[in-house]
Amino acid sequence: MGLNGLGYNAPAMSVAPGSRIGPYEVVGSLGAGGMGEVYRARDARLNRDVAVKLLPAALAADPDRPARFAREAQLLASLNHPNIAHVLGVVDLPGDGVSMALVMELVEGPTLADRLRRGRIEMDEAIAIARQLIDAIEAAHAQGVVHRDLKPANIKVREDGTVKVLDFGLAKLAAPDGADSDAALANSPTLTAQSTQFGMILGTAAYMAPEQAKGKPADKRADIWAFGVVLFEMLSGRQLFAGDTTSEVLAGVLKEQPDWTALPAATSTSIRRLLARCLEKDPKRRLRDIGDARLELDESANAPLGKARTSPRRSIGPLIAAAAAGAAVIAAVMIFALPRWQRSAVAPLQRLSILPAEGAQLYRDSAEHAISPDGLHVVFRTGRLGQRTNLWLRTLDSAEPRLLAGTTDAHLPFWSPDGTKIAFFHDNKLKAIALSTGAVTTICNAPDGRGGAWSPDGTIVFAPSNAVGLMRVSADGGDPRQLTSLDVSSQERAHRFPWFLPDGRHFLYVALIADRMNVYAASVDDSQRKLLMSASSAAVYADPGYLLFMRPTGLAAQRFDAATLTLSGEPVTLPDAPGAIGSEWVGAWPVTVSRTGAMMFLADPARTTRLIWYDLVAGKESETLPLQEGYYDTVKLAPDEKHALVGQVQSTVSADIWLVDLARGGATKLTDGTLRNRSPLWSPDGARIAYVRERNGVSEIHAYTLGGGHDELLLGNAGLFVELESWSPDGKTILYSVLDPVTQRDIWALPLEGDRKPWPYLNNARVETLSRFSPDGKYVSYLGREAAVPDIFVQSFPKPGEKYAVTSGGAGFGGFDPSGSIEYGVLNDPRVYRVTVTGRGPLQFGAPTVVAMLPPRVISQIVSATPTRDRKRLLALMPGDAGGVTSLTLVNNWRAALPRRP
């Protein structure tokens, strides 16, 4: 019997019983093969046995392979399905030969290969097994995972009849980087670790799809072929393509037709039709989705048994149409968990996840990713706020995305109507890249863009800055013209995020007002506009007549007639769609859609955070602090270092500030959550905090007295997108940054005595932010962008005097520390530098020295952090353990999620 479903004979053990693989104690050997050695091991922590598969030496020798192995294993671990053997984790192993181990669920019982050695399987049992195989394959394909090595030896059938599919995606786990080698290796079901040429086929050629046998790329249709081969073998009791050598078997796969007479005479027409559609040698003619196989099985269960037809593919058109209608109901119920009523006459709803390239991280912003009009391509942004970012292109029939050269730090991409170009904002310009040549062209100036839309006639409507109306420009370039103007009488602050309607002349946009966001329809031909609704975001139009927009309850859809610009009916909240996932661009699109009925949005299952102490000396986490489960995006350590403030994001319109007692534990909520309460700042004595209360981007500055609970309004209508940055040592002034339509981000000073009238400290025509007072309050450091990259500068306070440039090669954060030195960090550099500051007019700056270093993995994951005064520890917010991989979710035929009562 093949142990653990591997179908291998147990070799002499290279890891002896009693040895440890990470935290697991080896009990015995389960087998070995090209994918490595497998052992039964004991997990003493959970009192269970597991299977541990070691990455073989030839694979471990590749320095890039462990990282890829871990990344793919993380994806496989997300396949939480009762018919898939679960991947439990990855263990890093020091030493020679093996560097990684995959920990898997240990499944007892015989394999399907063992069962087939006793002969064919009766129809009822075979169909029961096939149903569970379909469920497992469909669940994996929905997550973008292809098995590539489906065969009886990788299928377990437990005593209770439960089917478990083993080794999902492991062929890809072994795949090397690079397009050519990846195609060769990932598409070969069984590999040899001893061969110097990866991709050698050893023994499972009988289950390979023809395109695999030819060395061509294999997608989910290869699994559909293998399913058909397995089902045929269960029903007939014999291997579909046999031979004495691998070459003979492959020749049969490529050239021979199945022997339909081998099937039992009582095999129903629907089963024969299913096999014929699974076993099409041309993948374009093969069954498209494994879920459709379930419909044929259902028909088989409900139809009388009869003799086979001479041609199992004859007269199937009407039945395929019926299958498609049924699939819509099944998919809607399974995936979106709708009420018991569903829409009819809508194509099946499908979901898939899109991951960035290895080592990249999706930018956590709903507006930074867009699907093409034809639904076949996706552009997305990677990186983090405060770090270098890039745009990537993913073609949905391609396994890997490609980097778009010339898009470093580009943002808010949007497509041309024909899908051949992508426009974006970059370096204070509106630009476009031609996908065929990679050429980047500048269209016009856009100092701080806030979304754009491209019409079929080549007109682009865009928001050039953060607090202005919309403009129009030709996609070929030229001088932009004003299209909409702010209505000052109604307190409009900005027009943003346009979206063209089907006629290419009218468009939607969102207007930011003091207490709400209004969605308007307007035209490129005149200055007229029509108010459609108030919402929590911009709206997008989706065929055949809906607006999609955010409400406090989540993503909503409402009927819309694009010809008359009228809404009808009530908004319907879509289940299992974006809710609290927001955008740094207030009013941004929550989703993008294609003309083909596809919707895409940022799926962020990791939207929980942990509060931890990180030991900078030892270079590791030292303690996890209790905190109510949720997503927190800000942490500020108190002057006494016994308390901290954390900001919790509730939704796109609601956020709260909590006071955490670091010494005794526990947390107290200081705000009521009715609005966005954010950007907390400690007073120098720790007795008060200041924070921002925001309505649709327009901010108030409040002060909260701890202990007494007194909340005081310091400044109403402080401006757009205010960030509190520094409180002077004497407690008399708060520095904050604010966006300005002309001078970009400026630094203002708010006096806390006298008339409390704020005044601009720095309001040049450039970005200035992250201001910090020196310990004596006579100087201010800040991050300013006067060249291609931002740097740290210092000026005197309260009157700016001589300006000192502390850095010259770029900085991501930094400023005065409690000792009066300057600390700063550089983008994509794990080191923290310190520069000593001496003298008083002029100041003298020493050479930078490294004072701390964080592992790159920690740097890439930190949500927010603040160090102790002695710089030995870091209080940090990190992604929660319960989360998953941040990905883009693509929903095809999203209208299937719309409920309609009978």
C-alpha cells in the first residue's frame, strides 16, 4: 500500500525516528520521491500526528527556491476544504541539503490506487468519489491553485467514504524561477530530484493532459483532463492509456482516443458525455470549469440507466445551456452565501484570487488596482505607503505578472477603452504607458492627481489635484481645460474620481463636501450636472445598468438608467464584498469593473493587527500585548512609556482611538466611533492627547484630557486630510500638516494660548510633512521633497531661518529624537541611522551611524511603530496571525450575487 497517498515504496530513512524536524518528532518514514522525503511526525503541542515533507537537496540548493517554496506553501495553506489534505505550515531547517519542510495533514486509509487494484468501482461509489473530487478541485481552482498531478495515488478514500486529495500544487512548489524552466518543471506531474534536468517524467504519464505531454503551459484544464482519466479508470477498472514504457503511454495520450467500449454498458449518457468533454485533447474544446461536471453527475443520478450512444458528444447543446443556468444558482449559493432566492438568467458567478509576484506586496488601497475593459488584464500597485512602489500587469491567462518599467511610485492607474494603454499619475504628471512597446509618455501636468477616466474618443477627464474641480485633456497630450468648478456656496472641497458612462460623453464623479460625499453625473459637452446620491465613495457604472458605491454597510448596487441619468429601486448591499477596506484617497472608487461583467476589489483577510514589543537588541519579538481584535493602523507611545494610543479603523467612515495600559493591561476607548477619529498625538506631559475628527476629509482638531474625560475643540474646519505631527516641549504649539490645492502638503502651527489662530509655518510649493520639534523647541525637522526623492531638513522655529539639509540621498521617515540628534530611515533599507546635531546657528551635523536594524520581513509588515527613548525596544502593530495573504479578488458575473425575490 502506498503510504500517505504518495504511492512510493518506503526507502531507508535519512531522518531517524526520534529526530526532530522543527517542533515535530519523527515517528517513521512514509515514503520518498522526486518531491522529497515524507515522514510521520508527532505534534506534541496539539497531540496529533502529521506528515512532514522535506524539500530535497537538489531543490534546496537553489538559493531562490526556499522563498518561493514558502510563498506557494502559504497559498496552499489557504485551501481549507474538507476534501483537500490541509497544508499546516512550513518549517525552516538549518543545515546542509534541506532548508525547508512542508507540514501537512496526515490522512489515514488506502489510496484510490490501492482500491483500483481490486478492480473497477461500482457506479454509485464511483460517482460519490467523483463528486468529492469535483468539490476539492473547484475549491482549489477558485483560489488560483492547479494540482498538476491528479492521479489515484494522490487520492485517499477513508473508511467513512470521505475523499481527500493530497499534494495540491506541490508540482509548482518545486518549480524554479524563470519562464522557461517553470513551464518545464511545473507542468510535469512527477519529478526526479536526482536528474540534472528538471521536468523528467517518471511514472504518471498516464494522467497527463496532452498539453503537459507536449511541454506546453498547463492550467486548470489539465486537472479537468486528469479528473476524466481517473473517473474512466474507476468505472472501467483499467488504465485509460497504458504501455510498457513512458514513451508508449505518452504516445497514447497524444494520439489515441478512449476506448468507450471499456465502460460498463449501463453507463448513462450524461456520464459518457462528461468523460468525452473532459478528455478532449484540445484544451480549448475541453470542459471549461470543473464545477460543470457536477451538473452531469446530477443528471446521471436522476436519469434511468441505459446503453451508451454511439457518439457521447452528440446533441449536447440544449443540455449545456441547462447546465449553465443551473451553475448560476449553485455558484451564487456556494460563494456568496445569498438568501434562498437568487437571480435567474444570469451567468454563473465565479471568484478567483490574484496574487502579486514573489517578494512583492499589494498596495493596501482599494483605488490602486484596475481591471481592463475586456476583463482579461489587471494592473495593480505593489509596495507600502512610505516605500517605493511599482505598477504590475497581469494577464489572466498568464501565471506570472510583469513589472511595468517606468512606473516607480506611480499611482491610481486607469485603462484606455481599448485596453492597449494604462494612464497613471507620476512625478506631478499625468502619464500613459503603451503595453505593446512599454513606452511612457507625458500627457499633461497633474501636481497631485485624484483619479481619471478615458473615453472612447480619446478624451481624459481627471482630477489634477486634491482640492479642485475636474479637467479634460486629449490622451495625445496638450493643455488641459477646466471641466467642473467647485460650488463654494455648498462648501464643496474637491471633485474626484470620474467614471465614464457608456455613451462616452457623460461621466460620474464625487464631490467632497464638509459633511458628506455627493455623486454627480455630468457631461464633457456642457457645464450642467445632476445630483444622483450621497454615498461613502465615488460610484462606478456597471453594465447593464447599475451603479456600485460604498455605504457604511459595505458595497452597494443600485439600478441606474445611463440614458436618462436616473436611479431606480433601493440600493442592495452585496454580500462578501469590500466593507472596511478603504483608501488613502478620500472618495476613491471601491471597486473596478469591466464591460464583461467582472468586478475586482482588494481582498484583505489580514485586516487584523497585533500589538507587540520588538526587542531591537535581540532582533526578535519579545511580547504580544492583549488588544481587542480588530484592525489598528496607528500606535503612539506615551512619554512615560507605560501607556500607548492606538487607532482602530472600523469602516471607511468610522475610526476610534484607544488608550492602552502597557503596565497593567487593558484598553479604554476614548472616542465614540460615530466619525473618523484618528491621528492621535501625546502632549509632552502625557496628560492630554490631541486628535483629528474627520468628516469626508474635512478635519477638526480636538484635545482630550485624560482622567477627566474632557474633550475640547481646538480648531474647527482645519482643512483637508490633516495629520497631527508634533507637540512643542513647552506645550504651547501643535504642528500639523494639511493638503493645499496649490502648495501641496504644508506644515501649520496651532497655538494653544491666546486667539488660537493657526498660521502657516512652511507652505512652499512642495510637499513638507513629518515635522518634529527639537527637545528645546527652537528647531523643527521635517521631510521635504525638493528633488526626485524626499530628504530630511531642519529650520528654526517659530520663524523659519536658514534651512539645513540633513540627508541628500533620500529618506522615508525621520526627525529629532529625544536626545536632540536626528534619526532617519531610507526607503527599502532595514537600517535606522542617527546624525548628531551640535552648535546653535549655524548647526553642525555629524556623520550618520547605524543605531538599529530590523529584518526586512519585519520592515515589510510593520503597520505602525514607535521606539522607546533608549531605542532598545519598539512598540509595533503587526498583521494578525489569523489573517491570510492579501490578494485581489476577481468576481466574474457579479450580478449573480444580486438577490431577487420570487
